[in-house]
Amino acid sequence: MLRLVGVPVFLWLVLVPRADWLALGVLAFAGVSDWLDGKIARAWNQTSRLGTVLDPLADRLYIFAALLGLVVRGIVPWWLMAVLVLRDVLMVLALPIMRYHGYGTLPVNFAGKAATLCLLYSFPLLFIAGYAAMVGDVARIMGWAFAIWGTAIYWWAGVLYAVQGLRLIAQTRRADHPLETDEKPLPGVAATSGHGSHPGGDPAQSDQTAPGRGSEGSGPPPSGTSHRKGAKSPP
């Protein structure tokens, strides 16, 4: 909850008083608390459905707030924000489809975590890049390196989410509509349904020629049939 409250505070510090160092402090607090939150949850095995929704939501809001501040102040171009926001828009549009098939939000994969980490590293560096001297130059190079890699991995994580979602939907469709196998006779093999009919022949002929099977008026049974298990010899 503190991380979510920190999002508008961070954006206000960036846009209104332009207190970059205070804004970076809020962003650093968000990153450390995110790491500590996950570590405590794994150590004590404490998870909740609300937490699995709010945790990635807070990360995306910080990314959006930092991008908005960087774009408004002219530090990064608008297309970088458009590329990142477009990926999240597609993810949001996919949620109704997943819920229609009985699934909720997909768990965060490793690529998504790595992309978020790269982006949250890049934004503070890009804020520092606005300052002169060698520190600003180094921060600019490192910041753009993290931003480019983070954007690429961010989209790669989205592709992995799409593949995972399509597999789940395919499994659901196979479970709801199992394949119906129709037993069709092979070419040249007599059909076994009905009254023992033979393809292209007389049904009675099939009954008479069936091995081990007698019929009325067809004479004595073949030799050896009386020696089957359970058969009795004639008096």
C-alpha cells in the first residue's frame, strides 16, 4: 500500500518542484520494498490473491509515472513511452479473453521481472543524465542501455505471456470438446456392425462363412469345436 501511495508522490516531485533527488529516493524505496516484500513472502510462505495483483500493478504504475515525468521534461522521447504502454494495453485487453476461458491473471515470469528491474534501473540514471559533467554522461549511457534492454525484454515477456495463454486456452478447448473418433473399416476389411453384412455381398453369406460360427441348416459344426473349453461332446 505504501508503494502505491508513493506513485503520485513520485510524479509530483518530478513534475512540480522537480526535486529529482527526493523523487529518486521514493523510487529507491519502492524498489527496495518490492525486493523485501518478495523475500519475506517466500521466506514465510505468505501469498494472497490481492498481493499477486497489486505487486505487478505497483511496478507498472512506477514505470508509467517515471516515463511520464521523463517525457514531459523532454529527457526521453515519447515513442519509448508509447512502446512500453502499448505492451501493457495489449496485456489488459487479453484479460477478458483469459477470464472467459476460466483463467485469471498469469503469474509473473522471470523475463517480466528482469525487464522491470532494467527499466527501474534506467529511469533514475536518465534523470541523473540531465546534469552536466562526466557523471551525467556516464548515467546517460548506462541509463539508455538499461532502457533499451528493458524494453526488449519487456516485450519478450509479453510474447511469453501470450504463448502461455494460448496454450491454456487450447487445453481448455480440448477438455470441453474431446475428439470424437469414428471407427471406419479399413479398405478390404469386412464391417463388423449390423447382422454381419459383407461389403458388396449377401448378408447371409457372411453368416455362413464366418469362422467358428454355425447357422441353421448349415450342417455340423467344424471339426475341433467340441474340444473348446467348456464344450460338451454329443451323446
